[in-house]
Amino acid sequence: APDINVADVQQDLKELQSIAEANGGNRAHGQPGYKASVEFIKGKLDKAGFETKVQEFDGGGMNLVADWPGGSEDETVMVGSHLDSVESGAGVNDNGSGSAGILEVALAVADAKLEPKKHLRFAWWDAEELGLVGSQHYVDSLGADTEKISTYLNFDMIGSPNAGHFVYDDDATVQGIFNDYFKEKNIETETSSEVNGRSDHASFAAAGVTVGGTFTGAGDTMSEEQAQKWDGKAGESYDKCYHSECDDTSNINEKALDLHTDGIAHAVWQLSS
Ligand code: PHE
Ligand code: CA
Ligand code: ZN
Ligand code: ZN
Ligand code: ZN
């Protein structure tokens, strides 16, 4: 898998921040900043050769879905992140980080002219913050095609300033792919109880799809032991700006963002081959 240039991810985060600033300070569901975020990401994907669709749903919802042409659609690997923020801020870590990370991996797929055995599909969900509404709507719309999703990978918060390195434990095989990657980088991982059922992978898991993902932590507090192994600050939240106005471009740990984005590429290359 390629090494994703973290400067490209940071540039996307700058753009998402600017979009929020130009639209009342947020990118929340139903707000103009959300629609502008969809247009920004869609423009890059279209230019790179993805087949993109905006799936609209009740209440002005908009999911963005992007297919990389080729591969067996009966075995589709999906990668998703929620693109909506809360209303209190720009949502740069939550979840500009996952949104930009998967975007740059998608663009790397295009750059590499990847011809994977499995079909690859990327998605940016709306209304996660309202209770996983966009991803649930998408899964409902799949019907019998749900069986064709061989794996769904979710990325929600991958640049937390006081970063932990968490891997979802829903599926041992997918968990192993991420753990092998982190091991190569000499980073110890943990599972997180903060993750369980609280992001869009839960919509897929409930429909019987194999899921996985990584996470750098939200509002919970880092322990002494974690601070030692991750070179962090004990007694402080992983993200002290979680769901706050200060979740802006200064609220990103670049090392964590880089590490987790390269991890997405590793998993996408491995799972789709
Ligand atoms: N879904 C939560 C939010 O957007 C945060 C979260 C991310 C929780 C990842 C668990 C796993 O606020
Ligand atoms: Ca990198
Ligand atoms: Zn959130
Ligand atoms: Zn989130
Ligand atoms: Zn719906």
C-alpha cells in the first residue's frame, strides 16, 4: 500500500475548516456547510475517475457514495466516514479527520490505477450525529445487496490531539489486519469501549456485515498507563474539543492522523486484493 502524504490530508482539513467558517461555523446536517462539504469531496472524486452518487433521504439528508470502477461487485469492500459535524463547531477531528483520510486513500487508489479483485466503494455519511441516520438509511436501501458487502471499514476521529490508538474488535480478521500494521510501526493498540455501537459501523454490523476500523479517542480520559505507551497526557481527554467550538484545524495530532491514514491504505489494499 502507498504511504499517504499527511500534508494532503491536512490541506483537506483546512478546506473543511474554511467551508465551516463561510457557512456559520459548522458543517452540520441540514446546514449549508454540510452541502458544501459534500460538493468539495465529490469534486475531487469525480476528477479522479470515481463514479459518485448523492443519496438523498428524508429531512434533507445527503450521503455521498463513490465507486471505483472494476472488481467483483458481489464482494464489495466499503470504507466510510461521517461527514457531518455537530452544530457547535467545524468538526475537524470529528469527523473531518476520517473524511479526509478516506478521501486521500480513495485518491491514492485512483493514482495507483488499482485493479483490485474485489469492488471498492467509499462513502461519506450524513446525520451520524443525529443517531447514525445516514448510514442506517443506506443500509436499509441495500436490501438483498447487503450480502454483497464483504467488509465495511469505519473511520470516525483519527486525529485526536491526545491520541490513543484503538482498533475495533468487532471482527478478529479485520482487527488483525490493523494490528499487524500498527505492530510494524511499533505502536501498541487497544480496543475501546468508547467505540461500541457509537458510529456508522453499527448500522452495518446490525445488518450482519463484517466491520472494522480505527479510532484515536473522543471525550474519555487517558490513563497513566496509556499516556506512557502513547506518549500522551494522563488525566486529559483524548480530544478535549470533542463536540466543541474548538474542534478546528488546531485540534489535530498530525502524527496520529498520518499513522491512521496510512493504516486505512494498508487495510484497503489488503482487503480488496
Ligand atoms: N460517533 C461519535 C461521534 O461522532 C464518536 C465516536 C467515534 C464514537 C468513533 C465511537 C467511535 O461523536
Ligand atoms: Ca503517511
Ligand atoms: Zn460526534
Ligand atoms: Zn464522529
Ligand atoms: Zn431514512
